Amino acid sequence: MLGTEGKKNRCAGIENKLVEYLDGRAKPAERRAVEGHLAACAVCRARADEFRMLWDAMDDLPVFSLSPAFDASLRARIAAEPAGHRFWDWLPSPRLVFATTALVAVSIWMVSMPRVAPNRTASEMMTSEGTTSRVSEEADFRMIRDLPVLENYDLLSKFDALSELPSSATAAPGEVTKESR
Amino acid sequence: MARTDVQLMLDVKAGDEQSFELLLRKYRTPLVNFLYRMVRDSAAAEDLAQEVFLRVYRARKEYAPSAKFTTWMFHIATNVALNSVRDNRHRKMEISMDQTLDANEDEQPAMQVPDRAPSIEQQLVAQTRSEMILRAIHALPEKQRAAVLLHKYQELDYDEIARILECSESALKSLLFRAYETLRTELAPLVSSVRI
């Protein structure tokens, strides 16, 4: 019983390989496996023989001849196809739409920017635009250069960090500290 | 140097109508035969073949050679044929019921019943055999039928047929085995006569 079951399993194992074995497309390893089984199994060998005979019989099926009107009829159907472009064929592609939109937007942005003459140098710009401010800057510079050293007495006298220093170390003779005031 | 089918189709895409004509001449006979064996109606087969070529023509602008041209074309053809078969399901059911009743009455497979149509009696033995084979193929489930036709008569590769039928190669091999096993049983008298 077990032997019969095992034999059935072996037969089932080559079933899916039998067709490609018979049509010559099986890989060498599969071909050897099928041949090995067929040599040992009379049932599968008979089935393989009948498959071959079936295929021979099927080869005799006559070829169906086309009617003479086939080509003309097909050409008429193709000619009846809408030759012109469909509505959506005329629409530009999404890429073209995006590129055009981007170009227009950049153009508008550039036009809306304030115009600056391209060849003006920094010195020319100072000459034309900053003549008056240049005079005042020079005056300020002279004033700062000639500024005498100032001692902000109020600021120094109220500077908290100085108050923490010992008065003997920090206070030079003649200097006025917060405590001595 | 002859252009491949894919190159021809790319030329059709580029607007070369002559390349479409070449494809038509090359594939009209195998295509009509495939469809005739699928639907067993000569007028319908020609009409469906024209439909397939029309679909190929319409799709030319979007054609991308992701597979063999034959895979693409027979995929369209199989879908067209299966749709047609399903549209005529009512008629098919009547035929299969007749065959079942005949088989029950005679306790013989339907294929062994001689064709009682008067015109068949006048035909030659070869024609009768062909008719029996066609009937047996047509009696197969739709997917098995398409698989057998693409395997036996179009001799397409297993990966091509699997892509056309949208299944794995191992599923296809199982499908083919079951189909040929059914045909072997149904056409047993025919196979026996060949043996003799």
C-alpha cells in the first residue's frame, strides 16, 4: 500500500515535467529525471506514448484559410479610424506647460526688480549718490581723530566692580573713591 | 537585414504604415487560426483577428517593447477571444449540455458520438478527425484551451505563454499537463487509431 502511494507520488512528481520533456524543451537534469522515471514506470511510459500520438494527430489539423475579403475589410476598418488628432493630443505636454509658466514667472519677477546700470563701479556710485554724505563722514572722522581723551567721571565713580577692590590697592593718591566721597 | 517584429512595431509607432502591413502579412494566418480554434466560428475568428490588428494599430503610439511582439499580440488575441467566448456563454452552455446528455445516454464520452449533421457524413475521414480534435480542444476550459493552442500550434516559449495567460511557468506546465491529459482521454479512439 505504501509502495503504491510512493509510486503515485513519483508519478505526480514528473507530471509537470512531462510536457516539456516531450516537446524537447526540458533542461538536461529534468530530462534525465523523466527518462529515469519512464524507464521504471509502465503507466507513465504509456501516457507519454499516447501524448506523442495525440500531438501527431493534432498536427493534422488543417490550417484555416483567410477569406479573400479579410485584408480589404481590415484596411477599411483602419481607414475608418479617426486619423486626426484627438482634442487632448493638441494640449501641450505637462512638462512644456510647467517650463513655460516658470519662464513667465521669472520674467515678471525680473522686470519688477529696480533697474541698476550694469557698468557702474562702486566709486561712481559713491560719487553720484553719496557726495553729501561723504562730506559729513569726513567731518565725523576728523572730529573722532581729534577727540581728546575723555574720562567719564560719573561712570567710573558708579562702576560697581571698582567698589569691591580694596581701597588701599586700587586708590591711588589723589583719586576719589565712592567710599571716600 | 530583416527587421525584428519589435523594430517593425517601433517603425509603425514612428508612422511607417508599410511596417504595419508587414506585420499583418506575417501574423494574419496564425492569428486567425488561433482565434478560429478558440471560438470555432470562421466568421467570428476573422472578425476577432481584425479587432486584434485594430487594437495593435490603435496602441502603436503607446507601444513600448517590454516583451516580444508575439507575446503582446497573442495577449491581446487571447483577451479578445475569451471575451467573445464569454459573451457567447449562453450558446456554449447549450452545446455542453447536449454533449453531457449524449454522453449519459450512450455511456460514452461526447467525442465518440458520431456527428449526426448530414453534411459531416459526406466529409472525408481526415475532416472528421479534425472536427473531433477541434471539438475536444473547444471543450477544454478556456485557459487550458488557450494554453494548448499557444503551446502546440504557435510554439511559443513557456515564459511567453505564462505572460499571456498571466500565470507562473509552473502553473502553466500544470495547466498544460491537465489539458493534454483531458485530450488524451477524450480523443482516445483517435489516438488508438493512430497507434494501429
